[in-house]
Amino acid sequence: MLQRVRWRRALIAALLSEVAVIVVLVSAITIYSRLFMPGITDAEYQALGQRFGYYIAPAAATVITFLMALWVGRRLPADHVVNGVMVGAIGVILTSAFFFTARSEDQLMYLVSFALRIVAGYLGGMAAEKRHYRQLGAVSA
């Protein structure tokens, strides 16, 4: 099964998803702090970053992993789901160090986020497969 994975594409997609999550998180923190909390202290900014990271990062990672899995599968003739799941799994591996350095009360959130990434990769692969077969049907019709 692992020989059917397009490893380079899956790795690039997982890396891009992690970069995109960071961009979303930093953008959200910056915009919110400038609009609603101008002149906050560094400690307040850190606390805001932790709060936003807790709530926004898992959601952003889920959506972006789905989109990256869809991207990986867009031109594949088969094995869309396994490639999508690998995008999620590689994303989990890339961010697993955060679990071990997180506060104990945040570790459950990381586990949920990791599970959501795998599910998002699966669903992205399923969507890519559905799109592929829909395009085949349109070509043969």
C-alpha cells in the first residue's frame, strides 16, 4: 500500500499545510490584536496567541489538510484516499513535537487536532476520487 503513495507530493502538501496554518494563525492574531486590542503588552499578546492557537489552529489545520489532500489527488489515476491520508499523517508527524511540549491541559486538543487531520486527509482523498470519477464520466459521455 505504501508504494502507491506519491511521497513527494504528500510531503510537499503536508509542509504547505503547516505553513498555511501558521500564516492563518499569525494573521488572525495580528488582525485581532490591532483592531480590538491596540497597545497590548507582550504578556497579553502571548496569552492571545495561546488562546487563538488553541481554537483556531485545529480548525485551520483540518480545513487546510482537506484542501491539500484534494490537491494531491487531483491528477492521480487511483489511490486518492491513501494519498490523502498520508498528507494528514505526515502533518501529524511534523507537528507531533508540539504535543510533548504542550501544557498537560492542552494535550487533548492536540490529540483531537491530530485525529481531525487524518480524517480531513481521508475526506480530501475521497473528494479527489469522486472528482476523478466524475471527470471520467464527463469525458466518456
